[in-house]
Amino acid sequence: MTAHVGTMSVDGTPISQADMARIEAEEVLHSEQQRRAVRVVAAAATDVDDARMLLSILGLGDEVVTSARAEMVEPVKHSRKRRVAA
């Protein structure tokens, strides 16, 4: 997604640590948004062919679908337990 090698940009200027952190955070956010889009399409599609067509229109390839599926089957970890009202 980004065009950087090490800490140098394409035009040879250095990239700061803050910019590198921002770029990495944007890549993580973009991946998360793609996985969410896959889940929304899967929930709204009428059948497999409809889902494939919609995913193709959005430009979401097999690697994104695979990643979203893996995320869905992993158990959800909660940091706090919910209390039941008495």
C-alpha cells in the first residue's frame, strides 16, 4: 500500500518515525475496514454468487475474505466479564 523502503521515501527524502507510525496505523485501519466490509457484504448477500459479485465490485480479493473468515471463527476475548443484574 505504501511506497517506502526502510526509512526513505520514493524521492529519497527521509521518513520520520512519526510518519512511519502513521503509515503503519493507516495500513492497519485499512485492513480492518476491508474485513468489516467483507462481513457486511456476507450478511447482506442473498447467496454466494451475490456475495462474490459484491466483493468483486468493492475490489476485495480472496486474501481479505480469508482474513475476515479467520477473524470470525477466532474466539472473542473480553477483558472484563459482564455482570448479570440480580
